[in-house]
Amino acid sequence: MKVGSIHRLATDAVGPTLDAAVGEFLAELVNHNTARSYATPLRALVVEFGADTAVAALDREASATRIGVWFARHWGTASPATINARLDALRSAAGWWRDQGWIAGDPFRRIRRQARAPDRTRAVGRDEIEALLTRPKVALRERTLWRLLYETAARTDEVLSLDADDLDLRNRRATVRRKGGAADIIVWRTPTARLLPRLLDGRRAGPVFLTERLARVELPPVDLDPVSGRARLSYRRAAELFEQATITAPGGPWTLHQLRHSALTHAAEDGANTSTLLAYSGHTSVTSLARYARLSPESLARWQQQRDPAARRR
């Protein structure tokens, strides 16, 4: 009697559907802006494979090939920063799914990270920033957001994620969630301390920075003001308004990131040591900090003038 070989049958029955797996992963993310950003490629992946597809199906070799083609179709011509951000979201989800035992491999192994060009973002001069922050007719919300970003050197998504009960107005500080979800403290100065109470107008709960109108789509309660029903201001809208406001500025339009970049550069010019700059920026490595703490040409010129023997003789 001849006995045939026994083969293990592949099955996708283990684990939830792809749609449910995406939803559970996103629910685990502490930072709401990170969750929104990660949702973009993950929801697109659900559309590609179908909501009812088992997440275990991503372990198939054919799925990895299909994902590579799908990713190239969506983001193949995007900037390296966008490609890497989308890939980070997908791989973060895959790592979490592996921890749950739903998949075993890396479904996104066909996608490669892109080399990023050196960061040459220009730090904006102090006088230019002050002119913007004191410009007449700037809306209170924007003036407060821009001032807070510059004075704290925080990332924009960290500040937009703030809720009213995160703020310690008396001590001019707030708790934010840094990259990776670590809790940290940011602090601000007198101009921001004067603006925040006016912006909150007595509110003690809900997002600090709100949209001008009621939310048009259903949102999680955490992203809504419980009294007015207005939604948390999005990064996209905040960036649009800032670019519109700085389009005629020297070197404009500026980006919100330049407020952080400029704050760190100005602190370095003022003599802040490495430990202070790391705490100020929320970075965990000096390498990450170095690209922000480059002195401006004006600062280098002043340094050279101070060292000029002819200037000392005069």
C-alpha cells in the first residue's frame, strides 16, 4: 500500500479580517494625529484587498508582490519623506499584527525606504518671526498656535493633539506625546501665556485648537469639543493657513516646521547646551538634533566679527 505525502494546508482562517485588524491597530495608537496619518495607507490597503479579507492572507507570497505594485501605484512618485512615512505606518501595523499572532512575515518586504535629501530648511530670522506673530488682523487661533509652536519648539502634531486638560496654565507648561508615544513636557513664555486663556475662553475639556465650524463627518469623541461640537483642527488645514499667511514673507511661503527649526536654531545661537536643546526639542539623540541646531549665516557673521582682530583694535 502506497502512502502519499502529507502537506500542511494553508489557511487564512486564523485572526480577524483585514478591516478589523486595521481598526484594532489604530485604536492602540495614543497620538491621535499619528493615528490619522497611519490610517491613510492602511485604509487604502483595505480597499485594495477588501474589508472581509483575512489579515492572515497578507502572508501569502502573491500578496507581498501585489502590495509592492499597489504601493508603487499610489505613492511611487511621491517625495521620499511621504514614501517613508507611508511605509512606516504599514510596517508598524505589521509588527503589531505579528505580536498578536495574526501574521508571521513582513507583507511589505517588497517596498524599500527612500534616501532623504539633506534637510536644508532655512531657519527664519527672529525679526521676521516676530513681525508675523505681531501682525495685525491675524486670527486669535492662528496667532496662539504659531506663537506656541515657536516658543516650545514642539512638533505641530504634538501641539494640535493637546486637549484643554493637558494644559497647566499657571505654570506655563503642558504634557505632550512625543514620537513613539512617550509623555513629555513643553513650556512657553509670557506671550503664549497671555493668548491661551483668551483662546480657551473658559473651556476645560476638548481639543485646544478647534475648527471654525461644526464637524461635517462623524469623529471620535476625543476629537470634538463636547460643548460646541467643533472638531480638532487638522494638520492639513493649519499648514494651509500658515502658508497663505507667509506667502509674501521673505523666502515664503514658510512651513509650520520652520517655526520649530527656527526656535532650535535661535536657542543654539543663544548658547543653549546640548542637554537643554535635547529637552527643548524632544529628541533622544544628538544626531537627530544636529540638523536643527545649525547657526544662521547672520549668527556666524556676528561670531566672526567678534573674533576679528581689526574689530578688537577699534
